[in-house]
Amino acid sequence: MFDRIAGVYDLMNTAMTAGLHRRWRERAAELADVGPGSRVLDVATGTGDLAIELARHVSPGGEVVACDFAEAMLARARTKASRAGPRHVQPSFEWGDALELPYEDDSFDAAAVGFGARNFTDLARGLEELARVVRPGGRVVVLEITTPTRAPLSLFYRLWFDRAVPALGKLAGSLVALASRLRGSESAPAIARAYTYLPNSVKRFPAPALLAAEMERAGLDDIGYVLTAGGIVAIHAGTVLGGRA
């Protein structure tokens, strides 16, 4: 599914968030609390926006490793990063399974996941893996969509994510099929299904307080979270405990 939506992913993100997703990623990178020379991991990087933002924070002399299991997403991330120019370190984009990260224990100063944690088939395992690869004292950041509970935003949210977002996905799929002369092919339905999946995945994801508890169980301490966009987006950050077995 994620390979098939790679071509419309950035456009849909901008349309769905009115471009605010960039600011949310900036805030997530700030909460990673890294600086020049740091080594950072971005899990479920998608088309690389958070990795590119993290690269700004670790330059000069740092390193950003970004992984995803969707090769089409990674290809677009590499292209995007190359266009960003040489002012900052270039992230390294590579295939990786969030539930079985191919990295040594304590090998990063921080790890982050932006709009990917709700896609983990085992959230607890994914959070444990994030904590495992970060050194004691380092930070783990989770940026994710959440469900607002206060009216009138909660009503708008339901209308937007339950109706408008799937409709946008269907439109995007039709335009892709038309542009590539593949009308009636698998591409358009796949894109439409992906943006029906999105609101459903958000509904299944733990509320902010419950996610904080999950992060604590994964071995993190000093956990806090920021709600932004009226409670539609939550950014959690926690510190990896020292003295792990």
C-alpha cells in the first residue's frame, strides 16, 4: 500500500494539513534535543521530511539514518534530500523493519518516528526497538495524529478525516490513473483505500496519555507530550533510562 501511494504522499500531506505538517516536524526535531555531531535515527521515514529536518539540527558533523520498508517512499526521500543541497548533512536512507531494527543497542543519540507509529503492527515492540537503539539519556520522539475530544473541533475532525480525506484520496487516485493512462488499473483503488485506512488507523491508535504509558513500559522516562493544531496532533518525547539490563 505505501509503495503505491508514494507518488501522491507529499501532495496529500500538504492538502490534509494545509502545510502545517512541516511545522510539526520542526517541533518534533527540536524535542529530539540533538545538536551538531549527533547521530539520529528516523524510523518509518516515508519521503524523508523528518529526516531532512533532523539533518539541520545535527549539522555539521552529525549523521541521520532513516529507514522505511517501502522502497518507493525511500526513492522519493533520496531524491528530495539530494535537492536540499549540501548545506546540511545528507541523511542515509535504507530499508528497515521498525519492529526489528537492524542497528546495535545504544547506537544513536536520539530516534524519532513521524506519522508512522500508528502503522506499527505491534506498537509495544516498535517502541521497545526505538528505545533499544538509543543510548541511555538519549531521546525518543513520536509525532502522530490523534483524535480531539472537545467540540467544535472534534466534529470538524470527524467530518474532515472520515469524509473529506477519503474523498481526496479517491480524487488523487483518479488523477494518477489518468495521468499515467492507467484508468481502471490497480493504482487508483489502492490510493483510495490508503486514505480510507488513514482515519481508521488514527481511531485505533492510543490517546496521548495512553501512548505516554506505552512509552514508559518500553523503557522511557521523563515522558511528556505537546498537543498542537487544537489537539489533532500529539508530539511525545521520552528519555531512555540508564543502567538497562
